[in-house]
Amino acid sequence: MRGHEPRSSSSCAACKLLKRRCIPNCIFAPYFKSDEPKKFAQVHKVFGASNVSKILIEVPEEQREETVNSLAYEAEVRLKDPVYGCIGAIAMLQRKMFELQHDLAIARARLARYAANSSAACSIMHSSAACSIMPFSEPPAYDGFLNSFSLTSSEMNQDGQMYDYSQAPYIIRHE
């Protein structure tokens, strides 16, 4: 029950900013400590003290701290990005996730194709029992290797198949 904790005689950050006397049962005091003036200033600027007070009164006491933390985060993001706020941050993360999933799918497809091509080449050159494919334990030490896994539209043909512009990341070992 954080709302009933004893506090020092100094005013909370909300009462200091609003330039009013902090009463013992101040709704803001447990959540906006006097050493966090920026937190309340941002929340007040975006939502207004009256609205925050109404929200805190309506929310059950055990959820108020989480509510204040959410309001503080939303206010901070809204001040950084006034147009999109939190939705802009979420959209950016989703877009990045889709790009990474796309890159991973391309890398897996290339890896499967290289394994199939290497296996076919190995069986043509020697009997399959004498030839084994060993994946690299580490990528080669040059910068172009990882960049070869990004796919541009020029690498796709009309059927959606990838053109092969790089070498297989496998070592063919003949025994």
C-alpha cells in the first residue's frame, strides 16, 4: 500500500510545480517524489494535473504506480514525437522486426540452396560417401560476407526466385 507511506515534510514534485501546499493525503505524493520534478512536469504538460488526478482516483490503489509509470512513459514519448507518440515507436519496431524476418527468410533460403548445390556438386565429383559438407564455424574475416545476405529487388527474377551472386558459405571436404 504505497499510498499511505510516511514522507518527509517537503512537497511532492506535483505540488512544487503547481506551487501549492502539499497535503498529507496528496494523490500525487506517493508517485511523484520531490526528487523527480521532470517526471511530473512531462506528465502535466501532456495530460494536465486535473486529468492525472482523476485517473489516479479511478484506478485501484494497487495499480496506481504502474499507471503513473505508463503515463510518464507516454508523456515522454509524446513530447519526443508529438504526432505519433507511442504508436510511432511501436510501428518503427514492428517495421524493423518484419525487415529482420525477411532477411532471415532470405538467408535460410540461400543456405538451403547452397547446401543442395554443394551436395549435388559433391555427388557428381565423387561418391557421396567420400564427400561431406562442413559448415563454417565462424564467418570469413572480411566485411562483404554478411552483406551478401541482404537481398535487393534486382536479385529476384520474375518467378520470385533468387539469383546467385555470392559463394556458398560451405567448405566442401573430399576424403
